Amino acid sequence: MKKILMSLVTLMCFQGVSSQAFAQEPWKNVRDRKDIQVYNRAIEGSDFKEFMAQTTINASLSTIIAVFNDTNAGIEWVENVDEMHTEKVISDSETITVTYSKAPWPVADRDAIVLNKTTQDPDTLVVTIQQEGTPDYLPLKDGVVRVKSLTSRWIFTPVSDSVTHVHYQVLTNPGGNLPAWLINMVSVSQPYNSLLGLKKMVKREKYHNQHHPHIVDFQ
């Protein structure tokens, strides 16, 4: 059951659903381990809670962006994603990626097609990765459910030339008949484990000292 839940939650968590149209309640801390804090809050009109996770990572902006650009390696740190690849490179700061997650029978496998846009504030140097679903970009696959609507945001705030604060926020609704209370319970581990995985990935030397034309590191 946990594998079924996480297979559904992960695709929705990694890209997310915008919560701007919903009334907002105070955040409640639900996990605080290894310098990773996970919060949730009730959303008016929804049985599913919104989740937010944050941490501080010992890595530069360029190193973190290098990890995100290595799409195929996403399966190593994004929890319960079985396949991930770049479908199209539009520019240095804009790509289309495909994410696929297997689910045990009787739940159908899921995929998501996502337009990723990376921007940086020229004054604060804060980097934002905005992700929007583009479900009609590729034909549907037999036996695979296409995630039709998704929006998410990653925010990277440089603290120094080697330290970055990471903010990740998402509201999940995987659909189907799975109870909301169970989805809300399992969803705590997805942002936590993904940020924990990101902390490990940035230690790999191949992501160090990379240059990105659209990213200015903290000086």
C-alpha cells in the first residue's frame, strides 16, 4: 500500500499543484530532522494538505542547478521516480522533461510532461525553477495515466558562495479513491527524502565548478 501511495504522490509532489486560489492556514511543523523542516497546513475546500519543505545545503547555486540539469539522475534523489529524462532543450534556462512512476497493480502507472523555466533575480540572485504541466506535448501511452494539471516552484536563495537555502512547496491531489488522511500521512516523507537526496547529490564532484550562462553565483 505504501508503494502505491508514494508512486502516486511523488509525481504530483515533484511538480505539484498551485495553491494560490485557496485560503491559507498557519503552517504546522510535521518533521524536523537533519536540518530539513517539513510543514503542512489545511487548505479550505480541499481534503489534501499543502506541504512545504526547506533546508540549507552546503553547495553553490551553480552546483544545485547542475544536479537539476542532470535529469537522468533524478531517479537517484527524487523519491519513487522510476524514469526521468529531458525531452527537449528549448534554451539554457528552459526544458521539457518527462517523469514516469511505476505503481503496483491495480493502480495505473503515471507520467508527467513538464515545462521547466529557470530564472534568477539580478539583485538578490535568488534562483526559481517554475514547473508547469504540458500534458498534450506527447501522445498518451497505453496503460499509463497522464498527469493533466501541475504547477510547482523550487526557490534557491544564496547565503554565501557555498551555502544555499532551498524552499520547496506543493499541494498534492493524486486522485482516485485513496483516503486523503492516508495520502497526507505518507506525503510527509516525499519532500523530506527528496531534499535529503539533494543534499547527497551536491557532494558529487562532477557537479562542482560548472558554469551556467543564465546563473550568477554569490560573490
